Amino acid sequence: MKEVSRTIIGRNVKAIRLSLGLSLLKFSLATGISKASLVNVESGKNGYNLNLLDNILKFTNFTLTKLTNETFKPNKNLREELLEKHKFNKDVQSYFFDQAPEIVYAIKHKLLSSDFFQSPREIREVRAYFDSLGWHYKGTSISNALKRLNTQVLITAHPVKKNTFLYKSKQIM
């Protein structure tokens, strides 16, 4: 496999994993490959073969052609699609439900698309929003992730409270 193809595949596999809100460990368990192998795939390193990718393809229902496409983007509802596909597999279900998804997934796929985040919110309010979904994050984790997503999140100083910020979506609904 050419070096460029490995890079593209790695980037696309990582995009799939992140769009599912799964950590490296949970995605490796769900696909039946080792975490180390998954790291190699995502980083585009040599040392893996197509048989390894078969596990990812079977789990996700994607084709190798899609994984090698430079313009590949996972569906926004991929998590729900795979939950439905694997609804009778208790192990796979547990990877999705035992813990909260990765914080970036929670922000991009739930918070930013919600009406809740159209108004300025303090971190404690955002944390309560996630708690209502059964997803528990530390306030500092939420704050740090929101700061990294500054192209999608507007951050302003609280008009009254010192050392407090307000966060809201930059997206227009």
C-alpha cells in the first residue's frame, strides 16, 4: 500500500472513531484490533495489512474505497447507525453506553447543535446539560475542549462575575 494511501486511511479511520465518540481503547475493543495497531493505522505508519483493516470495515460497514477517499467524511449520525447495526451485540453496546463519549464528540454532535447552546452559558450550565444526558465531565475538561473549538464556540467574559466566561455556539441555527 502506498504511503499516501496509509495517511488517508489513517486520517479517515480517526475521523470515524472521533465521530463515534470512542476513545482509542474502546474503538480497538469494538473492532477487535489492538490499541497499538489502531495507533499505527491512525498515524499512517507501515506495519499493518489489509486483514487488520477488515475488522474496521466489518464493524463500520465502510468499504476500502471509502477509507482511501481523500474527501471522506463520516455521516453525522454514524454513532446511531452503528448502534442499530450492533444492537444485539452487548459488548459493542457497552463501548457506547458504559461511559460518556469523548468530550469533543459530545460538544460537536450534541451541544453545538442544541437550542440550549444558542444562548450564552457558564460552564456549570454546560456541565448540567451533559449530566442530563447521563454524560459526566469535569468542568475543566469542558472548558478546555470548548477553548480548543474556538472556531465554533464564542467565548466572552462574564459581564458581572470575575474570572468567569460565557460560551455559546457561533453556528446560526
